[in-house]
Amino acid sequence: MPWLWAFLFTQAVEMPIYMLGLRVRPIEAFGASALTHPIVWFVIPPLFERIYLALLAPHPSLRLAQGPRYWTMVVIAEAFAIGAEALYMRAIGREKTLRWSFAANLASVTLGLICRSLFGYP
């Protein structure tokens, strides 16, 4: 259930940015994070952890504490979302997609982290 709330929150933040910035229809705006959000939540975290444990953790000089490790994974996940959503918007014929994808994802992750800190959601 936490994923669903985070997904709905992401859509509520990102859809208007895409609709206004790139002049896409609501279904097109919805499609961007509908494609990336499940990967950001369900694929990247365990994949990052597996790669981290296999490649970096065995080397004492490369070990990360839990906090920096989490934030490294967040940066990787958000970079994926920005790039994939920009490509998606480019594929449906929009221009200047990287800047709008960056804006949409920066807004959703920032507001999401603020809301989680203040209210425990999403």
C-alpha cells in the first residue's frame, strides 16, 4: 500500500508539470511515471543492494553507511526516472524533455520527502 500512495502522490505532482510544460494530454502525462515509478520502487532498490553488496561492500574503503547508501540509491533511481521519462516524452514528439522531466521529478521527490518527513506519507 505505501507504493500506491507514493504513486498517486507522484502523479498528482508530475502530471500538471508535464501537462503545462510540455503541453501533453493527461493520459500522456500519466504514462511517464506510470512507466518509471514501479521500476524506481521495485527494481532499482534490490538491484542496487545486490550490486553494492557484490562489488563495493567487500572492499572496506568503499563501504557506505546506511544513510549515504540510501541516498546513493535515490540519486540513481531518480536519474533513471528523469532519463526514461525524457525519452518517453521525446518518443511522443515533445522537445526540451530533459528539462521538464528534471523539473517534474525534482518536484515530486522533494515534495514527497518533505511530506514524508512532516506527515509520514507518502
